[in-house]
Amino acid sequence: MHEHEVKNNAEAFTFLSLMKFLAQGWKFITAGIVLGLLSAAAYLALTPVEYDASAIVKMAENRGLDGDGIPIPNQVESATLVIARLNTPAAYSREVLSACGLQDSPESRLKMIKEARYTAEGQPAFLTVNVRGRSAELASKCAESVFDMIRQQQDALSLPGRERLSQMVADLKKSRQTHLDALHSESGIAEQVAVYVAHREAINQIETALRRYEYALGYVPTQLVSVYPSSSPVFPRQVPVIVLGLITGLLVGLLAACLRRIGKD
């Protein structure tokens, strides 16, 4: 019984001491909280805001046929390879930097590498682009400029292959016409049948190859699926900054009140 009363008296003494401490140092605590909130407000006012924009890009495709003649798509460049290229400073042109509100300098290119984020979503045919800007419009313009750069690069990568296929198609058509012209000889019926049999297989093989190559010429360029800019700034975040300022100010106020009490003692 005696121990229980001592414990209650100690808890009451501790609580009363705490209340007395807070009552005596409320000015310092309040001043610390106000100072912390003012510091947070100043940081939010002076720090440039940044908005985020996300774009989904579908990689370019060269169409083709497998060994059984079944249509198959072939990416000119997978999203993984595009990400690897975009993580190098040399990948960004002056136009992209300008659209993102940056100067044409090595520092700006390094900033693009640090702030821009690229991910291959779902499958290597799709690429997600995340960039930042001082406004939602600038962030969207930056994302669209990055897409346009990717499109131009993939068009350039696919151009030699498409030109080679076009030349092969032209050569096959010329060869087919040569065989067709040979069928119109003015020889007798027996000779015409022999000529037809001789050229028929070659014409069939040429037309089979033509179907494959003409289908493969169906190039699908890089497509911008969507662009989503953020409706509010993503940096700095107001709530965490205000909470941090409040906690920091409270701690500073408590420290000042403790130092005042120690000085009096």
C-alpha cells in the first residue's frame, strides 16, 4: 500500500513538473513553432516548383513473317535498349533540352539523366517516360519532345532495312516480269506448254517471296500513346515540409526552454 502511494505521488510530481515546465517555457516553445513554420513557408516560397509528366510510348515495329508464313512483329529497338541509350548524355539534342527548359550544356544533359526516369512497362514494346518541368505545360512539352526524339532515332535505325527491302521487292518484281514476258513467245503450243512449265515454279517462288517482303515493308512508326501531366507540384511537397518545420520548431522551442531552466538553476 505504501509503495502504491509513493508511485502515485511520483507520477503526480512528474506530471506537475512537466506542466510547470511547459507553462514557464511556453513563450520559447511557441516562438520555436512559429519560427519553424516561417522557415517552412520561406522554403516553399523560395524553392522553384516542379511538375511531373508521364508519357507512354509504343516502340516502332518492322512487320515480318515466320517460317510458316504467320505474321510476327519485330521491334526496331526494344524499350530496354532505348533506356540504355537515354541514360547517356549524348542522347539528348539541343531541341530536347530547349523544350525541357534547359540550356545546351553538359550540365543540362547530366541533369536530364538524373531527373528523367524511363521504365519498360509490361513488355519491351512499351516505354514509360517521366520528366519534370517548372509547369505542367513545360513538363508535357518535355515528354513530347523526348518522344519525338525517340521516333526520329527509330525511323533512322529502320531506314536502311526498309530501303534494302524495297530494293529486293523491286528486283523480285523485275525478275517476275522477265519470266512473264517469256511466256508470251510466239512458238507452237507444245513449245508454249514447255515454256510455261519451265517458268511456272520460278514465278510461284518469286510471288511467295514478294508477299513476305511486301508485308515486311509495313513499317509501324513509334507512337505516343498518352501524356499525363501532374495537376499539382510534385516538388517541393507542402505537407511534409510544413510537418518537418513544425516538429523542428517544437524541438528548438523545447531546447530553448530547457536551456533557460538550466540557466536559472
